Amino acid sequence: MPASARWMKSAKLAQFLLLASSVMVPASAWAQGTASALPAAAAPSESAMVNLVRLLVAQKLIKKEEGEALMGQALAEAEQARAAVPVRQAQAELPGAAPGSIRVPYIPETVRAQIREELKTEVLAQARTEGWAAPDNASPEWVKRIKLSGDIRVRSQSNLYSKNNSNQIPDFARINQVGPLAFLDGAPLPTLNSTQDRASRLEVRARLGVDVHINDIMAAGLMLATGNDNSPISTNQNLGGGLAKRDIWLDQAWLRLRPTAETEFLLGRFANPFVSTDLLFDDDLRFDGVSTKIELGKFVRDDMTISVRGGVFPLDFGDPNYPANDFNKRNARERWLFSGQVALGAPLGNSASIRVAAAYHAFKNLRANVSEPCALYQTPSEFRSGVVCSTDNQRATFLRKGNTVFGIRDIVLDPDSRTPNSPQYVGLLFDYRIVNLNAELSYNLNDNFKLIANGDYVKNIAFKRSDLCRNSKNRVSGSNPPYNNVFDPIAGADPIRGNLCAAGSTTSFTGGNQGYMGTLTVEHDSLFKRGGWQAKFGYRYLESDAVVDAYTDSDFHLGGTNAKGYTISAKASMFDNMTIGARWLSANEISGEPFRIDVLQADLEVKF
């Protein structure tokens, strides 16, 4: 019951009890004046007021503390009323009562009015102090249509590497960020840390959201969040750094239209609108564009949910002024994601339910092409960093690790020089059209415990092994590397051994296009309710080109694909809206150089 309604009911009960106490004769008076007139079985209880209040408390009409306060106040006011009215004198002057009857003294109207005014004054004073009976016009109308929410999480994370790991794991993402780099000419190749532990690093995640009710069919939302950079898959912010101030990013900004109860449209930037797991899309990933959902369940069965979802999401509109330092401009290469999904849910008896979903996600223009012949040597060396080859804008963005990449520049060698100069960018070798199947079974063990089993499967049906060396020309033989290089997802930093299409290479392709994950969860009550807790175990297997490594889970194997292993986690709520928890993620490489990473996370999180 809302606080305002409960206190209004308490006010009425207080008035009733005060009046009742005024007309009740004390037990001692009954014993002296009416004992002879009442049968023994009909004698009133010496605690009639107490019994009445206890009954109201037992029926949960008022709280125990409120009942005790009302009873004390009622008895005090009744004593004052009896003192103001000569009750005993009136009783003495009345004729004797008939057998079986009880005399009730007369309460003057002035006394009853005084009781009402005192009660009204006291209740309204408490209402103003506690703010539970504010009038409807106490705040502007627009304030009532706004809802604030957010969360703050402080995390301690340790990244633990096996001492048997290779120390030659290429960092292709850095090549694209700071490149082009001439890593095929004997220059040092950027590599990932794979051997030195990073223990107990502190991170914070803070998010603040605003939801606004516009009208009966439209709503809007805005969320701000922390983050180390503009990566699409993490809002964690490293602490430290000389106590420098932190960045705040626009995490969500959306409009929602619901023209009917069964139809919904989202426009702008919003949370993942599809049923999926972090095997495919990280939990922090947001979607730009337009999505729609249509609910069809009620047309089939009242207790069944059937939803059809779809969306169009721009990933990159391209540079409209490309190349910036060239008179001859080229068309911008736009990248898109087109998605569709069908999800069904139904109960299985009184204690269980099932949900299944099938989705198709088609990425357009993620695959890069080899450039036209690019004669860098014709430009003076001091200006070569500004030269743009024809497909430089097709290099992969937000690379993590695992996807198969290749050098996208076809660089023409200087015929008068024995020292090649071949600074490269890398791009994705394969297309990505992903089929995703997801199923979840939920079973209520009792009123407090729930068991949830989830399975997820992904397959990139655009993956073709025949495309592996489609861009390789191998212009240079012998010890010199070729200039359209295809790299195994984690094949080491050696430019010959790591290049699958090089002449004389002994490396065979070990990538793949499938992945799966299973999790088992036990929950007790609501997680953010005091006393609630959750325990989870999961195993996953994700081959190199099953999904786009830029968008999958950022924690398991520290992001990317070509990883397998298990996850164990537990969370508990000591107070409402607060949880503490820990998670252990253990992941190995599927193929390529040894690369094992274990991650330990300890979290304290609050929601509001």
C-alpha cells in the first residue's frame, strides 16, 4: 500500500479510536458500576482497546508501530475528555441500568470537535514533514514525466598470463591506429602483452540515464557513461593516471514510438534490441540506427510470446572528403548491419518456461579489398606518410584479436632500391553473415529459487576457405615477403611463418567460423533485493571468424575470438540495490601460438 494511502487510513482509524476511547468506560468503572448488571460471560475485556488495535495490525491495515502510537494517543485523549465531563456524577444521577445493558456517557460536541481538530493538525504536520501527502500541484507537470536511473560499479581486475605463452602475438589493432607501419621490412611489429601479469587494477563504471514520457505513444531516453575510449564494447574506466579527470561519453540517446500495444520502434542510439548473449554482442554494445519489434503472441495464445524484430544499423558512413590531400576524390564506402530475429516464449506447466530465438545478422562492406598498385617510392620520403592508397579507408576499425586479416596495400617497389618500403594497413579477409540460435529454459524450484539454462550458437555462413589467398600476388620470392599478406588469427609475428599465402610458408590455416556457449544459473530472489544472490557457470568455444571480434565480449580472453574456456561467477545482495560479486574467466587459444589468459574480477555495484 502506498505511504500516502496507508497514512490516510491511519488518520481515519486514529479518529475512530479516539472517539471510541472517549465513550468506553474504564475497566475499573465497569467492574464497580456494572458488574452486577452484566452476565459473567458477557463482561467486556479489560483490554478492548488493545485487542482492537492488535486486530488492525494483524489484518495489516496499519503497522505495529502505528498501532502502538495510535493506542497511546487515543487513551491519552480519552483521559482528557473524561476529566472534562463529570462522568461519575452523570452516572450517579441516572436511573439504574436494566440487566444486561451498558451505560455509555454522553460526549459533548465541543469535545469531539476538539479531538478532530487536534488529530487533523497533527496528521497534516507529519505529512508536510515526511512529504507523503503533497498536493498534486506541488511540482511542475513535466517533472512527473521524467525518471532518473543509474548505476556505479567499482571493480578490481587481475589479468593473469601463462608463462608458456608466446611473446609474438601481433597487435593488428595498433597497426591500424598508428599506421601505416612498415612491419614487413624488418621493423619491429607491435605485439600484445602475453606474459606479464597485471594484478588488482581498479576500474570504475558509472552510468546515468533519463527516461522521459512524452505522450501516450512516444518516449525518449538519454544515458551518459564512463569509458577509457570510444570503443563500442566497454564503459569501464581505468583509475590512476595521475588523478586526471575522466571522460563522459554519450552511451544512449533514443526515441521510442509505440503506436499500438503490439508495435514498437526505436530510433537513435540504444541498447541491444535483440535476444542474444555476449558470445555475439558484448553487454555494453549499443546500436545506432532504427529497430522495430512486433508482438504476435496474443493472436496465438494468451500465455505465449512471439516477437518479430528487425533493424538497420549504420556502422560507418565513410569519409565524405576521401582522400583529404588528393585532388581526385573517391566515393565513401559505407558499412552497415542488417538484422532480423524471431523469438518465441511459452510456459511449460506452472513452474517452467522456455524461450527460443533465431536471428540473422548481415554485415555489409566489412571485408576489405586489395588496393590499386600504390607507388610510394615516387613520393619523396619526407612526404610518404601523407600518401593514401586507394583502399586505406577499408582498414578494419576497433579490431580486437582473432579475426583473419591481410595487408590491404599493393605497394609497388622502387626498382632502383634494394630496401623495400612497404608501410601497411590491415583489413578483414572474410565477409560476416551470422546465423544465431539461442534457447533458454527457466525453472522455478520454489518461490525463492530459480534455475536457468541457456545455450547459444553462432555460425558465419559467409566464411569461405577458398577466399583465403584471393588477394595474394606474391610478387617477390625467396626471403622477401609478399605484399598482400594473409595472417592467421594468432600465428606469431614472423612475417613469413605468419603469412599463410607466402611462397614457402609452412603455416596452414587454423581458423574457423563457428562458436557456441552454454551457461547454468541459480538465482535466489531478485538479485538487487536484500538477501538475493546468483551463481553462474558457463563454457564457450569461439573460432576465429565466427563473429566480428570488435563486438564480442570484452572480458573473456580480454576480447576477441579464437578462444575457448569457462567462466564462474557469484553475486549477492547484502542490502537493497547493492551487490558484491566475483568472476573468474579462464580462456585458451583454439589455434595458433600459445596464448592463455585468466581474468579475476571483484565487483561492488549499486543501482538507483
